[in-house]
Amino acid sequence: MSCATPMLVALSWLTLSVLHGAADPPPNILFLIADDLGTRLGCYGDRAAITPNLDRLATGGVLFSRDQGYHLGWRGQWCKHSIDEQVLRVPLIVRCPQGARGARANGIVELLDLFPTFCDVAGLPAPDALDGRSFLPMLEDPKAEGKAAAFASMPPIWGNGRTVRTARWRLVERLDGSSELYDHDSDSAEYFNVIHDPVHEPLVRRLHAMLEKEFGPMKGVGRGGFGPSAAE
């Protein structure tokens, strides 16, 4: 999901160069990472990361993203070990030869879509076993439709669960047996859990079915099924 956020504690820079012409060498992909725990390389633009070759490659295209957000006190939480919106939604800014200029797309994409998109932009075949799919059509036409939903899950060691996010709704199913439903048309900060509104029962069943299809039955769920959460 493409979104601007000021909480940029860690940075991931991915620089993509596409070289054209029959006489040109195969396309190159340059992958630069600057992490909050290992900043020795620096980010693109940092003196440590500027070379003529990097500058030349960056003229072909640039993709900026990161691996996760941070809570920084939201709903009493800190850091990044959760399946909440503030952690899962990250910036995604792309410039590539085929892309529209100065446009914003609202369709859903996931980080696992980056590699197949690189392949698509570079004109290379993507491996069949990839879970992601190219969002090059959205780069070419920002009004193009994205994915129906994005999914995330965390292992039981973190005590979280799993979640599905559509353009409007997010359903969370936690390992303690609680569940949450948020309407991003009216509650983008996710302060109002509407899981118990009877009008949403068909929606909850549909979103739950999507999670079951993506991940299978959730293991280690507490007794009592999916009930109210502390976030109400």
C-alpha cells in the first residue's frame, strides 16, 4: 500500500536501471539498503554512496520504500512488532522509464511485488514460483486497479496473529482470540473497532475466508473464538 509517513527510522533504497538497445548489456538492478542498525553504506545521496556509476544507474529509475513503520506510542504501543496499520503500511515511491510522471496511485501493492515488478520493468521473465505480481500496469496508469487485498501474519513468538487489508477495510485476527475490524473511510487511525456491528457480519465472514485461503486455519488461538478486543 503506497503511503507517505514521517516515521522513517530505517530506510531502504532500491535503485533500478533499465538499459535499452540491442547493443546494450543485460539490464542491471542496483539494490542499496541503509538500515537503522547498519548505516555504514549510507543512503543514495550520502557522500559514502555517491559514485559516477551509481549516479548513472539512478538516472534509469529509482524506487524508494522501507521494510516497516513504527508505532511511537500509538494506542500505547512502541516499536514495530505488530500487525497494525502503522507498522504494515509503508511508503512506495517509484520512478521508471515506463512510469507516469508526478502521479499518485491508490491501488494496493505488497513488498513481495517488488521483485516481479523489477523483472517486468527490465523486460525479464519472472520466476513462476513468485507469490508477488508486477505492479508495472499501475506505474504506467495510476488509475489501474491494484490487488484486492494485502495480507500479513506474524509468528506466535510475537503474540500477534494475522490481518487482511482491502481498500476500505482491515480485519485483524489475533492469537489471543480477539478480532478487530476497522473502516478506513471513517477511521484511518484505527481507534474504533466495529467488529460487533451486526451489519458487518457478512463482511467479516468474507474477510475471514480470505485469510483462511491465504494462510489456512490459524494455530494457537486462545479459547472462545474471535471475540472483542482491547482496542474497542
